[in-house]
Amino acid sequence: MHPRAFLRFSGWLALAAALLVSGCASGPKVDWSKRVGLYSYDEAVKEYGPPDKKESTSDGATVAEWVLQKGMIYGTPSPGWGMGWRRYGGYGWNGAPEIHSTPDTVLRMQFGPDAKLQSWKQYAK
């Protein structure tokens, strides 16, 4: 395959992968503000499974975290010189990938002593 064609192909492939990842990450949005005071810890465990992290406070509240989506680490090829030869010099890929990463998406919920949702926060970690 010609190096320019490979560069074009890898660009389209990276775009398709980015669209696929962003399309998979979206889903039905939960309005957590409507669940405050109504949603219980047991319902959260039924919906999300056991929390990835759980702590109890001295006042009887429970703070639990669920990792909703694991982050990714991936590499993309970077164009460079040094492989192959043409009449006017080298061309090709230098073999050094560009490393990219995405963070974990975490949902933290705080439940009161009555096991009802008091507050929540979704963030990237």
C-alpha cells in the first residue's frame, strides 16, 4: 500500500473509532435530581451491581462509587521518515506511536442513614 494511501486510511480509521466510542458512551440519561430522597442503596446495587468503592461515615451515611465506563489507552501511528526508500529519500512510518488515553467515568452516590440517596456526582477520574 502506498504510504499516502495508508495515511489517509489510518485517518479515516481513527475517525471511525472515535465515532464508535462516542456513540457507545451515550445512552439514556438518568435525571438524578429526581431520584434524590427516593432512590435507595439496594436499588443502586440492583441496577449497577456491587460498588467498586464503599465507605461508611460516622453519622451513618454510606458513600459508594461505581465505575460506569473504564478509560482506554490506545496508540495511533505517527508518520515519519526512515522506512523504505524512493529516489529522493526515505518515507514511511517511524514506528513511534502517539499514545492517547480516556479517563474512567465514575458515579459517586451518598446515601443517608435511611439508605436513601442524598447526593450524587458523576465525574472523570
